[in-house]
Amino acid sequence: MAAAGAGPMLLPDSPLSGDVCALVISTCIALSLLRIFEETAKRGIFDQKLNRKLVHITIGLVFMLCWPLFSSGNQGAIIAALVPGINIVKVLLIGLGIVKDEATVKSMSRFGDHRTKWSGFSQYVELLTGPLYYASTITLCGTFYWRTSPIGIAAVCNLCAGDGFADIIGRRFGKKKLPYNTDKSFAGSLAMATSGFIASVGYMYYYSMFGFIEKSFGIVIGFLMVSIASALVESHPISTQFDDNLTVPLTSVLIGTLIFL
């Protein structure tokens, strides 16, 4: 399914230097986006939950747009993974209370309070669950699947676009609840499957422009099946118990592996 093309690099004659430049550019873009949403959260421009979901949708998808800047192969993948890796460190430091950053807490957490009880421990940090799972998913997908696998594309797109729009649409139009989970709605689940699928197909076409992957109708059908499965798992009560930032990408990777390999 993957094309053999090496893909564009910023400095073709010096792959390492080009990857370092791509790292700097990608990191600046990611941190700038985070900073924007930290400011919108601090100023109350968006509702707290909407602001968090806008972060959820945009950060991973925008970072994927930067992947063609890096070289092909393990070097480009590992260096690119440093971008979300930096965010993992940031989340850990803030979540453990080592670094104080209330703007980040408000932009990423559900309730704007980064200390919350969880699983019987005295106090856990909310940033060490959902946001950490989110950043880890993007890091691992970039490292192991990179730009040539539909599995990685499906996992990130269903996590970012799918799960993000499920919450936004579900809160606004989700009056009719699911019979097996009254916390979820038909509108939210439909929005998740649709947006995750559309984003996956969009990135398939995007990466095919650079020769990283060969677009095909078979892959499109595979994306649809993965998105439907991810939406079903996200709507199940188990995703509330374990966090859908964990269950959605795991489902995408599992079903994607069965379909695409």
C-alpha cells in the first residue's frame, strides 16, 4: 500500500539538517497552536469544554500536515516524534505539579482543575490520563507507522477528528441518547464515524500527493470500517471508564491491523 517515493525534504542534500529544520518548524507550529488555545481558555473566549475539544481536534491533525517536511525512513520518523514527545514531557511536568501552568490546565482538562481523584489513589492528575494518552498515540503512530501506513492515519484521525467532533456535535444536537449508554447520543456517534472517516480519506489523498501511500478504494472502505468500529467503542460505557483517548486509538490500531495487513 505504501509508495516507494522518498518524499520531499527541506534540505535534500543533507537529510539530517533538513530533519532538524523540519523539527524546529513543526515544534513552533505546535507550540503556537497550544499557546493560542491557552490564551482563548484564559480569556474565556470559548466554553471550557469546546476549547478543550478544539485543542483535541487541531493539534494532532496539524502536526500530521507537517510530516512531509521530514525525510523518509526511521530518522525522519524518530525526529518528528520529538514534537509530540516535547508535549508529553510538558504534560508530565504540569500534571505532577513540578511546573505551574494554569493556562495549559484550563485548555486541556475537562474542568480546569488539574488535580482529580482517580482509581482509588489519593489524588491523580487529569493531565496524566487523557492528554497524555493523546500525545502518546500521536508519538507512537508517527514512530511506528509514519506516513506510509493507513493504520497510523486512521488511529490519529479517529482520535483527533472523530472523538473531537463526537463531543461537539453530541452536546449540541445529541438529544436522542443511545439505549446502551445514556451519556452518548446517536448524533455524536454519527459525527464521530463521519468525521474520522473523512479526515482519514483526506490524509490518504494528502500523503499520496507526495508518494508516501497509494490511494485506493479498498483503503477507503477500510477507513470506513475502522471509523465505525472506533465510534462504537467510543460510545460504549467502557470508554468512559478507561478514557476514550486510550480506547479509540487502540481500537483503530487493532481493527486497522486486521484490515490493512
